[in-house]
Amino acid sequence: YFRMLIIPIFEKLPPQIGTKAQNLALKALIRKLANAKEFEPKEGRVFYLYEKKQILLGLGDVKKINVGAVLSAFGAATKTAKNHSTQKLSVVITEELLPFTQSIAEAVSLANYQPSASYKTGKAAEKLKKEFIGEFVPVFNKSLPREQVETAKKNFQRGLEIGKTANEVKDWVNAPPNFATPLFFDELAKKISKETGAKLTILYKKELQKLGMNTLLAVNRGSPDDARLVILEYTPKNADKKLAPLAFVGKGIIFDSGGYNLKPRGHIEDMQLDKAGACTVLGLAKLLPKLNLKQRIIIVAPITESLIGKNAFKPSEIIKTYAGKTVEITNTDGEGRLILADAIAYTIDEFKPKFLIDIATLTGACMVALGDRYAGILGNDKELAEKLQKAGDETDELLWPLPIHKDFSEKMKGVYADLRNADLGSERFAGASKGAAFIKEFVGKTPWVHIDIAAPAFTTDPKKYEQKGATAFGLRVLVRFLEKLA
């Protein structure tokens, strides 16, 4: 069947695709193309050789190569291959690229994603089917040591698995609320539990009421579907059960209307994205058996819609949280921190984790502060935050620290209750920090980091290896973070 080959080319380095004769022939061709100003091996340049079914991929100066450049370049090359309807894509991995083998596999897999594949019909669906690449194969120079090649092959396969799961996460985030219902998440959690052996617990309305998770229930009141708290407990075979587990909590607002503080046109249309945090931690749960971990992992996802209706919660209400603190509702569009407050406090109370990381599309303010290439990280543990930031640098899922000043915590204190869910008066300033300051009230002394993915979780300006819509941002950084702990 139809096969295509990506050939990476560095500046000032001879090609390495096979025999001496093949390398010399390719070198002569590249010189000819450069003289004709058709192709130079600068970073990210792509040239398709139609008759040979080969893609020349420029990678620039070998001394400047990094993860972001590798992901972008191989993502661009994969999209070129898709445009020419190949069923199998082989990728040459040179000696210089061996440290980036997993990233290359992630790039080709991520770039292969098709956001509309589940919903298009007729000729449009057939076209997408032809453009989907069914198989990726790494190709190595025969002169490379066998051990290096075997390790690289394993890393390539690992990258494909991570990319495949990230694409599933994109599907879940992109799914509209009439597809990705609360029941959908029940079934998804059951499937993940079966695949991984993780213990599944789903708390429904009666259990949530009994536990006093009133802020999660308040956000849910306008929805025809009940809220739930999805909990997966993953215990590796070699885990030391005496060690405290590691906890990951993801915000799961299936659709966010803003409630009675209704989101305006231009902001409400893509609010299926507000479940990205929950989808990310559920994707992480799928990958846990691949990570050789020695500690238990707790995955928690509060799931609900935030809608308007006769029972919907209203500004000025005062609600008692699971933790016992009371909250004035000053803005119903500050719903994410409310469901996280109950979920986080319960997770800490029930599992007493070594640390807790929450991930959420929390604030538009973080988008304004950092743009769409960075997520914000805030918390009470600098070392934990630095480890996450380093993992972000190694995966091109970039994180940048923001402060939680004591004044921001003061701003979140209520007039009539213990807290308020949104600042009044200076609400336009430091919104990401104030949202985190609210969540911090429910963390206690547990080491904690909050990742605000509001901007990079969903994009209209995709990177070379992304598409418009969901990006699965957060999954690969969390995987790398755990890989380093293993």
C-alpha cells in the first residue's frame, strides 16, 4: 500500500538516509533545490518530492535543535503527508535526533488528528478517511549501535501511545454537550478502570448531598443531569501502600453558560472546552500503566454542566462547602473554583496525598496575562511547581508561574460569609491569581499546584502539530512529570 518517507535534513550536515551513494545523491539534490531557491534545510521547511514519495524536512542548525522545533517540524511534515493521502508514513531518525525520538512520535501522532472525523458524513467523511495515516514506522541508519536503535524503537512506540491518548482527550474535549453527557463520562471512567485495573468510584447526587458537597451541587442545579464525582485509584503492582498517593484533580464543566452571569456572544460558543481539565486527568489515568510508577495515583474529576434554569444558583446565595467554609456567590461564572473546592477538599480528606495537582480551564484572565502558548502555574510548593515547569519545557507544554499575593487572598474573603467566589471592585485585575487564591483556601497544608489551562487547552491559532479546537494541553507535561518521578 501507499507509503511515504520523511527525511530530516540539518544545515551543514550531510544527509543520513542509507548507503553512501544514496546520501551523495540526496546531497546533490538538496544543493540543486537550494540553488533554485525551492528548498533549504532551515528549521521547519518542507519540500515534497512527488515521484519519490519523500518529504524533505529542514531542521536548521543541529546545535539549536530543541523539543519545540522537533514537534513543529515533524508536525508540519506529517500534515504534508496527509495532504497526499498516504496510509503509511516512515520517519528517518538520525543519530542527532535519537534524544528526541519520543517527541517525534508524539508529533506525527498529534498532527494526524482529525477534529471532525466523528461528525462529518458523506464525501467529507470519505475525504477525511483517505487523509488519515494508519501507520508510523521509524527508520534508523544501519551504522547505529543496535542497543541505541532498540531503545529508540521503544521510545517511538511510547510516543505514539501518548499521542494516541492525547488525540482521544481532544475528542472528549471537542465533543459537544449533547454527545459528552455526564453518562458519557460514567462509561468512559468504567472503560478506563477496566483497561488499567484502577478502582473506580462514582459519587452521585445522594452521596454528594450526604457528604455536603454543596458547591458542586449548586453549580449543577440548573442542569437536567445530576452532577457526579469520578474517582479512579490506580495502585501499581510494586506500589508501597504505606506511601501517600499522588493526587490529580481536573475541572469537568461539560458546558459553561456562565449561569445568570451569562457569557456573551463570542465567549459562549465553544464552552464545551470547559471540561478540558477533567478530560486531561482521565487521559492521564489511561496512560498510568505505561509509566512504571511505584506510588498510588488518585484521579478525581467533578462533572457537571453550568446552565440557567428555574433551579439554577444565583448571585448573592451563600453556600456551605464540603470543607465547612461558607461562600458568597458574587458571580455564577466563577463556577470552576466552586466545584474544585469541594473536589479538592474531599480528595485531601479522603486520600491524604503527598501532593495534589489540579488542572482547569479556570480564568480568561490567565489568557490575557500569558497568551495562548503558556498555562499559568500557581500554588504553595515552589519545588513542585519548578518540576512541572521543567517537564513543560521538555514537552513544549509551557508553564509560567504567577503569584498568589496575600492581598489576593484578602480580596477573596466574604462580607457576609467566609469567602466569596469572585472579587468585586477590582475584579478585572489578577483574576488568575485570585481564582487560585480561592482554591488555596481548601488545600490546607498539602503541597499543591494549580495549572490554569484556559488559553492553551483550546485554540484558534494551532501550532504546527495541532489543529483548531482542543489541544489536550496538560496531558504530556503531566506524563513527563510522572516519568521523572518513576
